[in-house]
Amino acid sequence: MPVQPEPAARENGDMRESIIIDTDPGQDDAVALLLAFAASDRLDLRCITTVSGNVPVAQTTANALRICELAGRSDIAVHRGADGPLLFPLGTAEFVCGPDGLAGADLPPPRGEAAPGHAVEAIIATLRAAPDDGVALCPLGPLTNLALAFRLAPDILPKIRRIVLMGGALGLGNMTPAAEFNIHVDPHAAAVVFGCGRPIVMMGLGVTHQAIASHEQIARFATLGTASGRAIHGMLTRPRPGGLGTAGHPMHDPCVIAFLLWPELFDGRDCFVEIETAAGALRGRTTIDWNGRLKQLANAHVIATVQAHELFERMTERLATLP
């Protein structure tokens, strides 16, 4: 399923791409949100919806509000969403991101509150009000909210221009040997989304583990002299469990927003992707038919490589514009 071309101008002449970010902040989710805020000339962020994932949904919602307030973007509605996966019990990742999900950010509790209405209702309402191919969905966590919206209101599917998501893996997972965290948490929701028939761009671990910010690059955030820069530096330099601890910090979720801004930095191919939904060792595995052996129609554009140095340079330039 090929990536669609740049969006046509809307009736008001706005050339920005309309997006919804569905997220479970999470440090790298926070950086992705900040990058979207810093790209308001290119992206029309209609709302933020939250889901349980890195931490439970009450905390992911508070974290989204904290990030909005950090960047001076309390004008963006944050809607609280699903508190658990469709079928499996919720598994969270405080062991990676800290008890509040934003370890290292040193942010106060939010002053504001979530907007009225469930996240799924907000997704449905926003899409119903949009023209066909009018909105891109940018899920950064488990896909529960999207799956619920698609099943409750299948009439919204033509309104989706594309889904650019972080999830899955070409090779080894990070939650289990087979599965990446977001897909592992709610594989049934992932199966719904990958089967929805709309264009999908998949940012899996194969590419996000190339998008490593080195210690030297991360240190630049501390020199920006801004609250956002200090928070980013703190989040990306916090102690983390082993694996990539000495090489730098992977920019998992920011790759989603970066792809919207600079698709020329990424390369991949159209593939058929199947989600393993059964319990057991393979739960959440994304079987990616890279070489077309299964003779199935492609349902995702799977990104495999990124120009990591240029990605970080452009991200830093954008993020430096935030307060």
C-alpha cells in the first residue's frame, strides 16, 4: 500500500497536514509531541488522545497535559482514552520510563484537565467532520483507541488519509524476543488497525533503533536555555535498563512525526504484515513478508532505514524553537 502524496490544500488554503496523535507518554512520546508542536507550520494537530501503555491512562493523560503546558500549547484538547487492551490484561513499562512515565523531565503536575469526551468519541467526531482523506492518524502507543473507533464507526475509515504508527519489528522485539511493546500490549487492536484497509506507514524497531541520539547530540539540548530543552535533556539522559544504555537514546516515537515532515530521510517497502494475537511466546509478533513470499496484498509501508544524523539535526533545529 503506497504512501499517499502530499495533502492538497484545504478550502481555507491551509497546506498543513491535519493529524491526531494517539499516545501513551512515555519519554519518547513526549519528544514526539514536542516535535509536532514545533512543526505547527506543517502540521495541524487537531487533538491528542491518550491510551494506557507505558503507564496507565490516568497518568498518560496527565503526562500529555504536562507536555502541552511545557510547550505553551494548552489550546490543544487532550482526551482520555482506553484504560486497557481489548482482551489481554494491561502490561505497562514503568521499569523503562519510571513511575510517572516521564522520569527525568522534572515537570510539575498539570494545571489543566482533559477535555470532555472519551478519546474514541473525539477520534470519531474529528474524522466525521473531515473530508475524505482529510486526517492522518499518528498512534505512538498501543492501538486500542483506534481499533475501538474503527469498529464503532466504520464510516470514518474513508476520512483517514494515512496511519503513521510506531510499532512492530522486522527482527527481534523489545518486550519479548518476538514482539515490540506497543503491539504486544494489545495485539488484537493492532490486528484491527492493520486490517482496516487504509494506508499504513509502520515505524518498527528495525528503523527506530537506527535513530539513535548520541550522548553528544543529547547534550545539545541542555545548551538551548529553554524549559523544553532541559526537559528533553533530562528525559533522554535518565538511567535506563541495559541494552542500548551506552550507545545513546533511540528516537522511537519521534520517527512518526519526522516522517510526516521529512519523508525523504526514510526508506522502506510495501509489505503484507500479519499480527499474532494468540497468547504465548509469539504474542504481538509482526510477521512482515519483506520478500513477498506469501503472495498477499500489502497492507503497510514498512520503513527499514533512516538517515539518522540528518534526522537528529533537523529535529534539534525544530525543537530549539520551543519555549
